[in-house]
Amino acid sequence: MRILVTGGAGFIGSNLVEYHLDRGDEVLAIDDLSTGSIENVELFRGNDRYRFEQTDLVAWNGLRDAVAWSDRVYNLAAVVGMFRVLDHPVEVNRVNILGCERILREASRSPNRPQVVIASSSSVYGPSAQGELREDSNLIVSPSNPLILYALSKLTNELYARTYAKKHHVPVVSARLFNTAGRRQRGMYGFVIPRFIRQALADEPITVFGDGSQTRSFCDVRDTIAILDALAGTPAAYGQVVNVGNDAEITILKLAELVRARARSSSEIRYVPFAEAYGQDFDQIPQRRPVLDRLRGLIDYRHRWTLQDTVDDLIVHGVPEIRPEPRHASKERE
């Protein structure tokens, strides 16, 4: 297969690139490296089935030819990470919405009709107290929530995907990703597991935002990409929104304790108010656990990696260095 990955030098994107190269596919990755890192894809250099294009998805003139070349497109280009989203609200709309619509438009025009996977987010569920998050749950996002632009951009992506599937017969699925974690993930934009691991390995205080009682469900990136691959090849999934993640649940405090224990660290656990951590206060989602009934009805997949496996893998292989944010005129993100 010929695979196009936007945001291909980012965390999930680079793992998808590796996954498809290992399967013998040809891969074109595009990224402007504003949050992706060239180090993530350096190991693929010299592979004659791999190409990389440093460019801005929204403005790139080569997108039509790239989509027409592809058998499958993964759209992972987006502004991501709590800190990044809060700092760059205008770019959230520009990249997340316009980039996604360009992909779908070109897919609808392509005689090849590539399969398309749109990366959405569990953030579309908003700060709701409901315990079970199903694809047909009410989506409640307060206009005062600082993350509303990100949540609405991802919901807009889903609506575009549904429209293009219905009106233009694009074979597209929207994957609502829940807290993916694993190798090549950086802690610099608010991702909690690499941040905890870096702190624990340095015997620095592990900073838990709030009281740590909020729960999350983490999915190893190796499981996530296998699920995305399976969904892309499942016609029954086209036009649908599907929760993608792991329904095993843990509090953030228990996560900090798990990381400290697995790293054999002497770090103390320090509580930091949300207003201090993010520079502003807002309602945190107390529980974020996906209901995976729709996913399991579409594909037969059993998760292979536990949260402990993910933490251990990151401890052994290390968390990428936190680097200063680069300044680019174009800003595509994974």
C-alpha cells in the first residue's frame, strides 16, 4: 500500500510511519516540525520506501498529487497538547479545521479514492461528569472553557468526515483518540506520562495537577496504531465516529505512584493547582473512559499492552529531551 501520514514526524504519526514501513508499505510523511521532531523519523532515512516533506499542510501545493498517489491517508496534523492549545488558539482553527477539510476535499476528487482516517479527540466530550463516554453521548462544551476551540475543531473534523462520506462516498472514519501514550511522546506540551517519567528518573518532584482524583484511560500507541489500521480497512466503519483507546481506568495520583514505583524513584508527589499549572483555572473532566462497544463491533482486536508495559517501555527507552519551541512561519502539528 501507499500511505500518506500528515503530522508524520509527531508522536503517533512517526509510530504509524514505522508500522507501515515494517509491513513493506511505501510511506510519504509530511510535517512542518513545529511540534513534530525530525529525530522521530531519522531512523527511516535511507529507506527507499520512505519520503519526508517538511511543509505546511494548509498551504502545501503538493497535497493533491500526494492524496491521488495514496491508497490510505492518516490525518494527524493538528495543534495538540494542553499547553500548546492554550497558547495558540488561532492556530488550532487554522491547522485542525482547514487542514482536515483539504485532505477530505482532495480525497473526494482523487480517482484512487484512498481510505482516510481522521484523528479526532476525546476532548469533544467536554467537561461532562458522565461516567461512560459513548459516541452518541451528549457533547457538552462550555463556551468559557479555554479548550473549546480545540474541542470544536475536532468535532468539526468529524462532521466534515461524515458529510464527505455521505455526499462524496469518501471511505473515511473518525477516530476519537483517548490518551494515547508511548515511545516518542514528549512531555513539553502537557502530556502527563512522559512528564511524570522524566521527573521520576531525575528524582524531582512528580507534579500532580489538582488533587489527582481525576481518572484517565491510557492506550499504548502500539495498540492505537494497530486499531487505526484495522478501522481504515473496515468498510462498515466508513462515515462513523469510533472511540479508540483502552477502557482500563486509573487516577492521576495512582499513575504518579505507578511511575515512581516502576522507576524506583525517590521523588515526592507534589500537588499543583490547575490555575498555577496552566496559568488559568477551568473545569477539569473528572473521568475520561471510553466505551468501546462500537469499536469491538467493527473489528476483532484485543489490546496487547498494559499501562505498566507502556511505563516500563518509556523508562527503558527514555523520554525525548524537552527542547525549546521552534519558531516557524508555517505550523503543522501532529
